[in-house]
Amino acid sequence: MNKKHPQPPPVSKEMVPFAQRSDWEKTISQINNTFFGGNAPIEWELQFYALIFMLGFTPDLYFSLYEKCYVLGCFSKWEDVAEMGYLWKLRDIYNVCDLKKYTQEQEKAAPVIVLLQNKLKEKIPPFSEQEEKAIVMTREFGFFVQEIDYALQLADFNHQLSFSSVFSYAEEWFLEGCKTVDDIHLYVTNKSFIVENRKNPEKITFLPLAPRGKTKH
């Protein structure tokens, strides 16, 4: 992971309200035993309290954060854990329910993400800005593999094969009311015909979009 964050600020557990301290100590013990075998470095506890003040997560979410970093092999360095936590914060993940909801959206967008990675030949990291945009294309735009594959083909045809081009096409089609591949094809056909005949406007005719119906994927 990229090292974007400074060393943890000076904090101590005494800065945590006394009423909440036992919950945090329990979480710290659980993380230490699970991921460090009970042998976390001495400075790790202070670094953990730094995360508490930086991120503002619920105690149980920190366990999930270390669990995710453990799976990715980046749990032992404070900077890596802080960066992952910062990405979660950008995605409005502050508790386990938020994480569960986002994970469901990741799973729904997974086929699109796999398609993009294969066609673009680039990795889309978990919780990254690109992954968030892939989720937007499925959650907000209602586009899935067929529609995104059409965008990839069009971008490739126009020698603009990139994630940003694919997202721009998808956003444009969504704003123009396209819901299916047929809608998109008619829209692109109309748009291409207009461009080709812009000097002869009398030749321009518009094809209607396909009747609105429930989109099938």
C-alpha cells in the first residue's frame, strides 16, 4: 500500500474517556491475540489509540479493519492499517453495519470489477476510488456486465480504453435515460449520426429509445 500517512501522533489510553476504556482494552487484547499471537510490539498499543482518534470507528470495526488488513498481508505496519482505515472513512464506513452494506455492494459489483480488470489489464484495489466508481455504475446507474462491456468496446474503438473513459460513457448514458444495452446502442447510433451529418442538419432524424421496461441482467 502507498505510504500516505505520517507516523501516529502522540496519544495514550488516558486520553480515552474512562467509561469507554474497558471496551477499547478488550478490543486491543482481541486484536493482539488474534493477529499478533499475543506478542504485538510495545509501541503497537499507542499506535492503536492513535487510530481511535484519527478514524472515529466503533470498537468492533477496528477488529474488522485488522482482519481485512491481515487478509491483504498489510496488518503489521501502522501506516498500512491507517491508510486502509482512511479509505473506509472516505467510503462512510464507521461501524460494522456500514461495512456489511459496503461489502454487499462490492459483491454485487464484483462481475463488473472483474471485467474491467481483465479488459483494462489493471488492478482495482478494494475500497479504492475506482472500486467506488464501479459500485456507482451498478448501484446508481443500474449497469452491469453487458452495459459496461459495451462501454469498454466503444472506448477501445475510439482508442480511449481507460477506466475514466468507461465511467464517462456510463455516466453519460445514465443521464440520458439509457437503461439497457438496446437503449445505449440506439443512443450511440443517434449521436454518431448527428456528428456525421452536422453540416447537413436536414438529414438528421432521431431514433426513439427502446420502450422502458424492467432491465434484465
